[in-house]
Amino acid sequence: MRSKQVQWLVKMALLTALSLVLMYVVRFPIFPAAAYLEYDMADVPILIGTFMYGPGAGLLLTGVVSLLQWLLVSPQSGWVGGLMHFLATGGFVLVAGFLYQHKHTRKGAVLSLLLGTLTMTALMVPLNLWLTVHYNGAPLEAVQAMIWPIIIPFNLIKGGVNAIVTFLVYKKAGKFLRIPQEED
């Protein structure tokens, strides 16, 4: 039993490290008007972990990665950026993870990733209106003006690309990350 727990912990640490590496390596703005909104692939290992080990594990990965992102990768965004990442990706992970647990098929994976992307996108509207305005000091009118032309498309693109990449690499990654069953 202990060996299985150690394997799980090591694989979760590996997914966390991979998420941070991808956050450093694959990072670029999508919209010049909002260059601070950068696409990154950090959610791909988190989603793979979610599909492998369940929504609780995915939420744990999200929390650890969000904290490390705030402290190591994007300190300029402060705790607000870390919290927004945790809430947005956490919503994605919970929806995708619970749906995939109940419909563990290719079709279920596609549906769960699609609904997870839509959840993340929907969450980012009120999060930007609340956190960006009240804690980053952006004028409400400026944030409202960005909702339809920038914030929603950005999150649909980011979530959509990460969902597609996750779908394409999940089976291969799963072979490596699966924890073998111990024989009695």
C-alpha cells in the first residue's frame, strides 16, 4: 500500500513540475491589446492528472501550481493572479474531472473538456470584474469594455487549445503515469 502512495506522490510532483516548466517555456500573449494575458500550457499536466487520478487530485495540482506560479513565475500578478488561476483552472478541473469520471470514454473526454473550457471562460468574467477592478485597481469601465472582445475569446482560446492538447496526449501520458495495481 505504501509503495502505491509514494508512486502517486511522485507522479503528482512530476505533473506539477511539468506544469511549471510548460508555464515558463510556452508563454506568449494572444491579443496585443492585452499583452499581460498570456497563453500557457500549464493546465495540460493538471488536466492529465485530473483524468488519471480524479477531480480532487486535479484540484490539488491546481492549488500547488497556482501557488508556485504566484511565487516563482508571475510575482508581478501577485496573489490576485494566483487566486484567479486557482479559481478558473479549478472550475475547469472540477467540471471536466467529474464528467470524465462518470463518462470514461473518448466522447466523455471531449464533452468534459468542452464543458470545462466553457466553465473556465464563464468564471473569468466575474473574476475579472471583481478581482481586477477591486484589487488591481483597473477601472470598471475598462474591464467591462474588454469582456467580449478580449477576456472571453482569450479564455476560450486558452482553454480550447489546452483541451485539445490534453485530448491528444492523454492516452500516451496515461501509460506512463498509471500506477500499477499491487498483487495480493
